[in-house]
Amino acid sequence: MFRVFLVDDEPFIIEGLYDIIDWAEAGLEIVGHASNGQKALDALKETSVDILVTDISMPIMNGLDLIRHARTVHPDLKVIVLSGFDEFSYLKEGMQLGIENYLLKPINIQELKATLHNTVEKLNTVNENQLVQAYSKQILKDNTLHRWLTHQIAPLEFSERADMLGINLDRAYLAASVLRMPAGSDELVAFISDKVEPYSWITSFFDMDGDIVLLASFDDAVQGRQELIALLQQLLTDLQDCPPRISIGSVEPLSEQAAHSYATAKKAQEYFWIYPELQLMDYNVQATNPDNCKVDFSIIDWPAYAKLIIAKDQENLREQIQNDFKMIQALPGIMPHDFQNIALEMVIHFKLEIKAIRHTEELEAYNEAFRQIRSAVTLEELEAAILQIAETTIGFLISDVRSPIVQQVLKYIQQSYAEELSLKMLGAHYHIHPVYLGQLFHKEINETFTEYINRFRIEKAKELLKTTNLKVHVIAKDVGYWELGYFYKQFKKYVGISPTDYRGLL
């Protein structure tokens, strides 16, 4: 059984690590913990340790310095970094020090378990060293590309990470394609990876939904798209016994509109609900299909729908649907299949909206809506199906009632965000264990307490930068940051640029 030492300056993180992993089952035992790098180093000099799990930002001695000094005591020590900072400099230096993985807080339990498992295997079999490094690099690559395609990473940071990870996207155009594998086909993923490996113009990764994403970059938009389609069709031929559903996004200039290509490829996956007999869905073809152009979906003011959904305004949402159906019915030359196409598109938008809000999917409800629309023979039946799925969507949100304690914590943050706040302090204030409070908060808000309070404070700082002439260091203190350097790091993390640059853009 291998020995593990934990280091973090936040007690609830240490407590949480003890609880969230079955260490014995993983073939591990925790032999100690410390609240800063210096205490950890002193303990490591007296303790036999195989794996060090450490934070980066700590008082007295930070995590990177601890790793350097610990190597002199235990040269073969394996290190896993946990950090609240998605900083390229930390990541780069950590990789240079030979860490097993760099995990961002809040900790993804499955990713931590996988890293621990791989580290144990590495300790058991030295020959697996290259495999573990490749796995760690793939995790970093997946995370970096997903954040780039969802506007969560600044261009300069992405460029630095792309160079480090060997991501080659230096051509004029890009087209994204999404491969959604059938359930239980994990063994086919390696096959697909091997198939696209020889193509230097293809970059592959896994997104947060578990889909395989292929990014094709090329200089000739027309020819490049044709070559991509040919490659995807060949994949379908090779995988005809267990075919994936493949969608292709729009061709866009690199790198200004790359995210749009990914977004359209993801959206095109939803069209498989309308055309289940297809295996390859091209967003451009679908969007320009003459059968779908009698009435374009842009006739629907979807932002108005989205506002009513977020507000849980069932009555006005129902009225909006009824008014739109009357408006469409009055259009000259409208055909039944036009109505059906719009209704199917509306269900897709309801489905995407609820997923964006709740980060979960209720597939059966929307599958039933698709079935009702396909089988409808009158406009009344189509309208009834849309009214039903709208009511169901609002119902999902109404059922998401937060616990009283989380509501109190949110109210406290809104009133006292400029003060020093921590789970330990709030736990004592509301007579609840801080670890449990942190888990409850994360479950109901979909963010850790630290992420939420930092995001809230940064939004307040943005308002002050827009509406006042206060100096940056004054604004930092006014929103709860007493250490200016930390404020700058958090602002750049959530906004992408520094507070000074942000004010300069206003």
C-alpha cells in the first residue's frame, strides 16, 4: 500500500480529501497532512511518502517550492497538484517539475480518482511512465481546447498552451465535427484516434459532454471541407457495425470564429432527433435545406422565450407560444411541414435552454415531445405539444428549490461580499459543518463556494470600473480583496484581461 501526504492551507479541503476518496480501496493510505509547504517539508523529512497531493498557493512556502525541496528528500516522489488558479505559468512550471496532473478546484472526483489510479499503476510498473504522461497531457489538451471553443480562455494564454501541448491550428479556416458514440462503445474511441492520427490537419479532443471533437484546419475552405466530409464518411464505413452520430459545423475563419463552428456542430447533433435515420448531419446543409426555408426559425424571437423560461413565467410563455402560432399560421403560403419543422426546432431550443441552466438533460420528456410532433396531424396538436413541453420545462426549474441554508448563504454574500468570507466562518455562523456546507453549496449552485464568491466579487468590480473613477486598488478592497495581486489574478481569470485593460476598453 502506497503512502500519501496531503497539503492545503484550507482545512475543509483536507477534510474533504479524507472523505471523498476510498483510499484503502485505491491501494493507498494517508500518512499525514499539513497547512503549508514548510510544515509539509519538515514532515516529509521524517516520513516515508510515495505520493504528495499539494495546493499551489499557500503561506510561508508555496506548492512549487515544496515540490522542488521535496525532490531532494524523496527523488522518486509522485506529485499531484490541486489549484484554484488556472494560471499558465503555474501549469508550465508544474509540468517541468514532473507532476502527475494539475487539477483545478473544485476537484473533479472522477479525474482525481483516475489520476490516483494511474499514479499507483506507475508506481507498480515503471514501464508505464510514458502512458501516464500521455494521459495527463490529453487531459490538459481536452481542457484547453474546450475552454478555447467556449470563450473561457484568453487568446495569449491559449497560444502559449497550444505551443506547449503541440496543438497545431495555424491555417486560415477551421471546421469542427462532433462524434457522439453509442453507449458501451468505449473501445471504438481508440480506433477513431488511431484513424485520425496520420492527418496533421486534424486535432482531436474530448469535450465536457464526452463527445469526440475533431477540429479540421485548412487553407482552402471548399476543398478542406470536402476532405473532412470524405474522412468522416470513411469513418462511418469503418464503424458500420456500431456507427457514431457525426455532425459537422460551419467553416469559419481561424481563430476569430472557431467557437461558432464548434457551437454549430454541437447544435447539429440535436437534428438527429428530427432525422433519426441519418448518420452524418451537416449544419450548413440543414440550415439551407429548401424544405426548411419556407419559414426560417429566425421568425421566432427566442431571446424573449429564454427570458420567460429563466423567470419561470408560465402564463406569459404560454401566451407567447399561442401568439407566435397565430402569426405563423397567417403567413402566405405556409405549409404543414413548415409548421412541423418550426415546432421541432422549438423543442430543440427548449432542450438546449434547460441544459444550459441546469447542466443536466431530461431526455425522456423531450423525446416524447419529438414523438408527439412527428405524429401530429393538425396544427392544434402541434401547438398542444409545444405548450406541453414549455410547461414541462418550467416545471423542471420550479422543482429546483434551493435549501434554506444555501438561500441564507447567498443572501449573506450579497450583503457582505466586501468582508472576509469563508466556509468555516459561515459554517460557524449557521451551525453547520463547513465541509457539508461546501458540498451542499456546490451541489445546488453548480459552483464551489470559492468560485461563486470570486465570480460575484469580480462582477461587482466590473460595475465599479464602469461607473466610477476609483483607483483599482480601492476597488479591490471595496469588493473584498485585500491583496492586490490576488485580485488581479482573479479578475484576469474571469474576465480574460487585467482590471486596467478592462477600464481602458470602456
